[in-house]
Amino acid sequence: MNTIIRQGFDTIEALLIENPVIISYEVLRCEIAPSDGKLRIKAVLSDGGTLELFEYVVESGGHLHLLKYSFHWQDAQAKLKRRWDNAPHYPNLPNAPHHIHFEDGLVQETTDVPDVFSVIEQIEAALKQDNPK
């Protein structure tokens, strides 16, 4: 088992535990090999929606590199809100394969490769905007 990957996955779980927008989560898959790892989690959000996240990482030189990812956010009625992924199904986008699917069907490039931390920040901001206090 790779301790750097384990620490990375533990950091993600700590974020899920500590963030008030995450009500609960379930680890569906956690595989850690000597040089790579896969993590799949389903989280329930404070508005009743869900976030399903998948990361496939490799460790090289003490650093984690995100090779494949999907962060799928949907509302309480199971309607897509947004999905960030790097599946190669939009090769003509300028920063392919990185892109975002929106609830209206629009697919847009993203110049910033997301991670679970930035995705949860965006969800948290959107939920605050929808329910200002």
C-alpha cells in the first residue's frame, strides 16, 4: 500500500467529515496499490442532493497526479446540477479532455483541472446562493 495515496484519500474523507454541506458519505471503492489508487464515494448533501466522486491517482516522486476523475452533483430529484470529468468524449474542446456538464445540457471546457476540494467549494457556494441566511 502507498502511504502517500492513503494520506491523500484520508484528506478527502476528512474534508467530507468536516464540511457542513456534506451530511453523510459512503466509500464505495477504495483501492490502493504500490503506485496508484482509486477512490469512489457517494455523499449526501445538506439540500438532499448527492455528490458522487471518483478519482484515479498515481504517485510519482512523492506527489499525487490525478489521471481520471468524475465529480457528479445532482439535486434531491436526481437531476444533474453539474458534472466535472475528463472522459475523452469531447476531444474538440480547447482543454480536452477536461470539461463540465451543466444541467441545461451545455458542455463547457474548463481550464482549471478540478479536484474534490474545489468542487465542494463550488457546491457550497451554490447552495449558499440558493438558500441565503
